[in-house]
Amino acid sequence: MAEASDANRLCTAAARGDLRETQLILQGNVDVNERNKFGRAPLQVVKLGCPRVAEVLLQAKADPNARDPVKRLTIAHDAARDGYVDMLEVLVTYGADVNLQDSDGNLPLHLASREGHLNAVRYLAPLTAWPFLRNREDFTPLDTALAHHRADVAQWLQTYRPPAATAPSLD
């Protein structure tokens, strides 16, 4: 098991987007899923504009679906909220589940819609099992886009037709 200082060092390197330091720390047999003093794993705090750092963590077996202790967000929620499609692509490649809801019932698609990140919405919609799922406020991603005046996202979602078999089963 990694010492807290190792976990904190790895989280700091990941948060800075420091690829070289992240790789160096990982060579020291550090548990890539160990939480820092704030209760977060390195992948949860990785600098979103640095998908290569995330990929190195994921190759070392970081959990792409680890939940934030406060709102139960995943790194996919964070990347979607901030519009980092390149990060979403890396996460999905390594097993991130874009169908996980946060404590407010939001999918990553809800957050991308709310913030107006059309490219992220276009990427996530076909990967989302229920792209019209309602969150705890009873909003679909389309409703969220409309409520936040994201006209281009709302227009795209209004015309989006998901692949067949995306309705939840009542079994």
C-alpha cells in the first residue's frame, strides 16, 4: 500500500498535468487508486487538458469510474462539464461508464448540455444508454440545455435519434 505522501505526490503531479513526474512516481510501485489527504485519487484530480497524463494513470490501472466523495461525480462528469472531448475519448477507451449518475441524477451528458459543449454532447449521446434520462430536477439533457439557454445544444438534441434499444427495461 502506498504511503499517504506517495498518494499526495501522485495527485499533485496529475493535477499539474506533469506527465514526467506522474510516470516517475508510478515507477515506485505506488497504488494508483490510493486517495490523497482530500479523499481523491489521482485520476479524479488530473488536469483535464492533459489526456496523456490520464492515459498513463489508466494504463497503471486507475479506476475510471471512481466517485468523488461529495457529489459522486466521476472524471467523465468533470470532462463532460468542461467540454474535454479528448479526455472523454481516453476515459471511454479505458472503461469509463458514461451512464453513471452523480448525486443529482446527472449523467455526463446532462453536464455537457448544461454548459453548452456541443462537441461533448455529440460524442456522449450515442454512448449514453438513455440520452433522455431525467435527473432529480426532472430534467433531460435537452431540458437542461434549454434551461441554460444553450440553443445550439438544444437544437442538436431535439433532432438526435438514438440507436434502437436505448429504453430501460422494465423487467
